Amino acid sequence: MAEFRFIDLFAGIGGLRLGFQNAGGHCAFTSEWNHFSQRTYRANFRDNHDLAGDLRPFSAAPETIPQHDVLLAGFPCQPFSIAGVSKKNALGRPHGFLCDTQGTLFFDTAKIIAHHRPAAFLLENVKNLKTHDKGRTFATILNVLQNELGYHVQSRVISSHHWVPQKRERIFITGFRDQTPFDLDSLELPATRPILGDILLPNHAVDPRYTLTPKLWDYLQAYKAKHNANGNGFGYGLVGPEDVARTLSARYYKDGSEILIRQDGTRPRRLTPLECARLMGFDRQGRRWNIPVSDTQAYRQFGNSVVAPLVEFLAQAMRPHIISALVRHAA
């Protein structure tokens, strides 16, 4: 029996959904445009509704979206990320709210919030969202959520290393329709510090194809040496069982350079897709995550996703305030 209903926008493979479902929610609507991500989502959430693709037709007619108590949205971060901004600047193309594609999808989210007036929402994005365009992008988002939509909004940058052995910082934006005692900044994060040994397979049990080729390993070493000579720290990240990894990115499929696992007597290796599922908290505590796509697509999906147990932590903290709001409005 679900305690509240939520919708999952820009769903990816379902990291936000997994957290709120584990906190007692029921997903009533899902939107994800990428067909490879849809395939993974369907393989792991075999339930009661079809997946919607492009969100824009639904935001143009928000009444077609089912009623819900909570809205979840990891709206596309490429227009706001450091890498995305740098790339578009180099190409002379607009970014942020001047972008005529993904940059406008926040406003589609806002239209749905305006129509349905859910009791709460959780939005997720890259840490750089706060500083993009000298803070003007984030100020615009807050203005829409607080002043135009009238929600009580808080934000906090949280690192995933309290839940998984990965330094992955993301900004989370919470909003409640009514005033509540919920205080995002005062939430005490877990004191645990997982290490890679908690999620790694034994090296001898990993297919040799994940070991770097001699040519690629030579290239990565030369690349790092060149940048070290120039006084910067660009280059691969080599880690072992006692370490915490860098941020897993969507480009991991290219060379795996940000997280390379040491192997005695041979070259390092990439993480396997299963290890990536564990690193993102999808495959844990008895739940086996189905990976029905190629390694390339799996790496992209996990690199673009959220850390599921971190989201569950936020969902559990928000839950009593969501339930209280529903009880008040039902009275």
C-alpha cells in the first residue's frame, strides 16, 4: 500500500524513482526520451504504466499527466554543467536558458508543477548549476519556484561518498507547497565511509576484456605525464579496494580513465557494468539490477544517473512532511 503518489520526469534508468519507491511511494507516471534508458527502466520496474517519451507534449497539456503528490525531476544538466558549457562556448552556441533544446526543459517541469500543485518536489542537477552564468541561472530557477509558483524551496549540494565509494557531488532542490519544519541543511548525513572493496568483484573473476589494452594504457600514461609536466592534474585515476573513486561520468565507456582499478602483475582495468551498478547504489542489499543493454550504453546510463541510496535518504527525510501535508488537505 503506497503512502503517496509521485511522477518521475527525465527518469533515466530510475534512480530517483528507486529512492522514493523504497520510501513508500507509488510511481504514477514516467517520462524518459532515450530508448536505451527506457529499455533498462522497463527491465527493472515491471509495473503499471507505459513510459512516456518526450515530456514537452505533456507539459503543453499537463492535464494528461496523472494526479500526484510528489514530482521528481532530474532535468537535463548538459546546458548547466562545466563540460557542457565549455563545449558550447567553444562552438559559439548558447547554453543555459538561452539554449533552445534541453535548457528549456526546466520550464516544462515548472508548467507541470503550476498545473498540478503537488505537495512537494525534488529536483536534481549538477553542482555547477549554482554558479552557472555567475549565479543567474540558479537565481532564475529559484525565482520561478519560489516567487512564480509559491513553493518553500531549499537546496543543498551533497556528496555521495556517505553511501557509496564515489565522490559525486550533486545539487538537490526540495520544495513544499505548504510551510513545513523540513530543513534540508540540518539533515545529518551518515557517518559511514564505504570503500571500493565493498563493491568490487575479485580481479580474477572479471572478464579480461575489461583490462586496458597495452596501447590504451601507454596513451593514458603519456597523457598524464604530459599534463603533470605542465603543472596540472589531468589524467587517469588509479584506485584500489581501500580507495574512494572519482565521479563516474557518462564518458566512462570511452577509456574508463577516471576510475581505473589496479591489478597485480598486469595493466589496470575498467569497472564492469555490474560494479558501476553497485557504485551508483542500484545493485545493493539483495536487489539485483538488470542490465539489458550493451556495456557502452550501461556506462552512459550509470554515468548520467543519481546515487539511489542518497535519494532514498532524502525521500525518507521528506516522507513525514509529505504525509502530513496530505492529511491536512484531506481533512
